[in-house]
Amino acid sequence: MNEPVATDEQLAAEAQREGSDGPAFVELLDRFRDRVWRICYRLLGNEHDAQDAAQEVFVRLFTHRGKFAGRSKYSTWVHGVAVRTCLTLRRGRGRRQRRVVLAGEATLEVGPKTSATADASVRLDLHQMLEVLDEEDRALLILKYAEDYNYDELAAVFELSVSACKMRISRARVKLKKRFPDQITD
Amino acid sequence: MASDLLEQLARHEVPPPPPSATFDHDVHRRVNHTLAVLHVVEFVLQALPHALLHFMRAVGGLIGFTITGQFRPVKQDTTKRDSDESV
């Protein structure tokens, strides 16, 4: 007979009772590894930083496991921690260093002179474009367009109202449109 | 180039995450390191001051005895004595 699968919230409650990273935390790590990795990669843009950030996210999930009060879904809380961790790491590094990394990546990715070249340049363009935004607006746009979050999910992750999310995304698009009129449509 | 460059964000593939064994091992190592640091901080901020306080009381008692030639009167636990008498 199959045992009933524990929900994320049940596992989180179990992890709160564990003194160390026990079976419940390991199960949560297993469930959210891919999701956290995607968020970190999208927000940081390279594998090395994404791996560092994803590990840091799980350390924070462990050390702050007593703070999950169950007011939202556990997955939403995890996504919020992941986004805040990435934003903290990005703020810590500074924009100049990021540009160097992105330029290096673009050079490395340019191999055969076909679609790969175009893709790398588009990617560099995209990241350069998004650098004009502040960190939170940039993260909102990436999660909205790259990960297809809806406004309710964004509002829960960023702890904003739905209308505030819509307004910030709209303002971010206007700002991009002003700077790059050819790339952004109305 | 697409009419809206933002729409192209979704087209960029995310590489697969690092192998779970390596990743989990690194996470556990970092968690253990964090726990060790937290325990040291807790020890320094809580246990050490507590121990120092008791040590200083003993030193104070020794100095008091050296000066006055008498031990400080020890406070009696009155609640315990009362309960003992009631039995």
C-alpha cells in the first residue's frame, strides 16, 4: 500500500522540528532544487553565480525554517526567498563586474557564425537593456516574461499588491521603451 | 529580431541544474558550516557571559573575604524551606 505523499507545508512543519538538515529538509531540497535553480539562473545570468545563489537559498531556507508561518503556500515562500537572495547577491557584486561577465559569456558563446552568434548578441542586448532598470523591476520583468509568472504569483513572491505589480511592470516597460524604442512595442 | 525583445526572454534555455549529488553535498556542507558558526556565536554571546558572571561573583566573594575576614551571607531559598516545613 502506498503511503500518502506529504504536502510541502507538512514537510516544512516537520523540518521546523528537526534540529539539523534531516529527512524532511532533504525531501524539500529535492522538490525545489530545479525550481530554485531556474529562478537563480534567470536572475543572475550565469551558471557559477546561479549555483552559488541556489545553495545560499537552501541555507537560508534551513536557517529561517522557523519563520514560515503558513500564511502562504510554501512554494511561494521559497520563491520569495530565492528572489530576495539573488537580489542581495546582485547588489553585492555591483554592475560593473556583471557587465564584464556578460561580455565574456557572449564572446564564449559566439562559435559558428550562424544563429548562435545572433542568439548571443540578442542575449547580451537583453541583459544590457535590463541593466537600466532597478533590481526589483528587473526581477519582476524576468519572472513575468521568462518564467511566465502571473500577476497573482508575482504579488505573492514580491509581497506587493497585484495592482502594484502591474504598475511596476508597466513603468519598467515605459522606461525600456524610452531607452530602446526599436526593441519594445507598446 | 522580434518586435518585442522581452518576449525573447522565455526562449533562452536554462541549463540543467548541477548533478543532485554534488549540489546536495555542497548544500549540506554549507548548512553544517552555518550551524557551526551559529553555535559558536550563541556560545560567545550567551554561555560565556553567563560563565564570566559566575566567575566574577566568586572573585568578588574572595576579595570580600580577604578584606573583611568574613564570608558573605548566603541567601536562603525561602520558598523551598517553607515547602519543606509544610511537609
